[in-house]
Amino acid sequence: MADALLKVKGLKVAYGGIQAVKGVDFEVREGELVSLIGSNGAGKTTTMKAITGTQAIQGGEIEYLGRSLKGQGPWDLVGQGLVMVPEGRGVFTRMTITENLQMGAYLRKDKGAIADDIERMFTIFPRLRERKDQLAGTMSGGEQQMLAMGRALMSRPKLLLLDEPSMGLSPIMVDKIFEVVKEVYDQGMTVLLVEQNASRALALADRGYVMDSGLITMTGKGSEMLDDPKVRAAYLGE
């Protein structure tokens, strides 16, 4: 069994007096694609923000590469290979597509390899090549999602966190996004995928976790969870 890249132990997060995450435990092992599914408001995005240092935690421990992340900010984590594509994409709207991709590599010094990686992103996402000099803020939601994923991949992460990558996209764009997730995973990327589209997320996953009202309520192999009657009833509309 591969070592755990990420371990979340007893994580608690509150907004004011509201406990959003109530003592969550899960892990992501090297080379895995792990899906965290659950309904809107379950605490999934809050958990991702806690992992990446953009949300304070009230209790528990988060370890990455065997070390605590306590006291570290997102800028520290990028340099250690932990990178997130946030919910809502968060592209730099007043920069071009090419400039956004370059920002993904801002910690890197290998200029030749950066240029090669930008070319690779244009190969993965041909639409970005067509619009490479266009301001990111003028693109559609699906194009911005492609750009946000490309920007994250430019940092050459060890662990890629994806928060609701299919949210608000057309069916064609959803297909493209999941195609790219599978592609980077097949190439050896470790991925933690948070997704409301449970069927697509579990179909890709080695393992899955169900989150409900701030708690992990179920876990198992992705394929087995996809066939579980409880999961199908609660999250697949069956």
C-alpha cells in the first residue's frame, strides 16, 4: 500500500458558532484519485480550504508528506507541491490566458521547461491556444475552468486538489473536464476531487468518502460505492 501523501485527522472547522466540519478523518495515498462527495453544504469546500490554509481550523491535524501543515499559508504549500483549483475558478481576470499560465509557474526557475509546459497545456486544452492573448475575464465559465486547471498543473504539483470542477458547466464542458482529470491521474498525478456530480466522481475514484453535515458517513472503493444502494439513493437520484 502506498504511503499517505495527505492525512486529515479529527478536523474541526467553525464559522462563528456554526460547526461546519465536526471531526473529519480521511487520507489520500500517493498515486490515488480520491473523491469526496456530498450534498451542497456538507462541508466539502470548507475542508478543502482548511487543507490549503485559507480557512482557520478549530481542532484536529492536517499532515502532508508526513509533516503538519499548521501555521503554513497557501504560498508555502504550492512550493511543496500541494495545489488547489478552487471552487469558482479564481482566474486572474485582467491577465491574458498565457499570463495566467505563467503565474502558475511563478515559483519555478526553469524557463525552457515552463515554455514546454505552456505548450502542453495548449495541447490538453486547444481552446486556450485559440484564445491565448485574450483576457481571462472575458472567457466562458468552462474556458475559465480549463484555464484554472492548466494554471494549477503549471506548478507541477505532487497533489492536485479540485473543488467542484464541473459546477455550472455545460454537459460538453463537464465531459472535457473529467477527461482531463482522468488523463492527469493516468499520468501518475495524485488527486483529491470534491464533486457534487457523485456518479462521475466515483467512476474515476480509487476510493471515495461521503460527507454529510460536517461528518464522513461512508467510505470505500469508488466502484463499490457507485453500486451501493444507499449512495445511489442519496446522491445518484435512484
